Amino acid sequence: MTAVDRADMRPEPVEGRASTSAARLTGRVRRLSGALALILAPWGFVITNASYAWVIRNGGSDETGAEALALAATSPGILRLCLVAGMVGCLLIIPAVLTALNLAPRSRLAFVGGSLMIAGYVCYFGVLLSNMIIIAMAERGGPLADYAAVIDASQIDLSTFWVFPIFVVGNLLGTLLFAIGLLRSRAVPVGAAILIMLWPPLHVVGLVIGGEVLEVIGALLQAIGFAGVAAVALRRSPQEASVG
């Protein structure tokens, strides 16, 4: 028996076994938490869209300060649910997208789209949070015309206006590129990528025809698609390199 053979037969040091076990545990925790984010994040947006659809079921909008105040006065509780669910979704979408990107590490398209999504939803968090002030104004009462003027002025202030186009680009173009990248990488089921891809066109058409129904349908389909990605993330950790 050579010295090399004897060295190979030596038991693995306790420190090495502990390090390997810790690494495996960390990997399992990351996969589980990432999959959980993939499942929960889009449901925050389902609740947001469904809540808003319920609030405007008899008409109304939030296009102007006066209209936003009137809408907030009718259903402040549901609007709070709408905003909080959306903010939770914005927070969870970050680890969700990062987990999905780990499945297709060489997909440039998914990376660009995912980066736009993260930037967009960070901005969306700020937009949603600012709407809490509108609810507080509506509940307090007082000079509603002045409140409406303040809201309208804040919407066109250049120091904050840039947040809205970033959200639009991340929400629509980012999601589309992200889904196409995942589809081309073949890292996730085709159906899951297509369901995620349906959100941008359904959202745009819904904005045109009004009523929020298509937005709710699109958000549901996107949630199912993200769940399909979560199933893949739970089954495997490092993915084979893929080009998209």
C-alpha cells in the first residue's frame, strides 16, 4: 500500500464534516426560503389587484387627487389591504427573482429583465407607501380641495416623478424579458415561463379597457408561473449553465 493509498483511507476530519454539513444546511435553507418567496411574492400582487378591482367595481379611479380621495373615503380598509399586500409583494419579489436567476445563471436576458423588475418593484413600494397618506387625508376630512391639490402637485414633482417610469419599465418590460430569458434557458418549465410572460400584455390591455379584471387574471397566472419556478428551485440548487 502506497502512501497515497493510506492518505486516501484516512477518515475525513471532524472539522471538514462539520463544514460540509453546515454548507448543506445553508443550501437547503436558501432553497426553501427562495422557493417560499417565489410562491408568496406574486400573491401579494394578486391581492392588490383584486382589492383594487373590488373598490372600483361601481366606478371611480385614482387618476387625480380628488378622485383618489373620493375612492379612499369609500373603502379605506380594503385600500389598506391593497397597499400592504402590494408592499409585501415588493419586498418578497427581490429574493424571488434572485432565486429564479440562480436557476439560469448564464441567461443575460433573464438577468437584465430581473434587474429591471427589482428596480421597478423597489420604486413601486415607495408609490404604494405614499398612498397611505391619501387614506389618512380622506379619513381625517377637512380641506379636501387643498389635499387634492397637494396630491396632484406631488405627482408631477420632478424630484419624485422618475419613480413612476422606472416602475412601469420594470413591471412590464422587465417581467417580459425575465420570462423570455427563463424560457430560452430551459431552466424552468415552458408553461411556467409563459404564464409569467402573460402578465405584461394582460396588464396593458386591462389598462386600456378598464375594470381591472384582466389585471387580476394576469396576476393569478403570474402567481401560478412563479409557483412552477419554485418547484424547480426546491428540486435542484446549482443549475447547469444556460445561455439565453
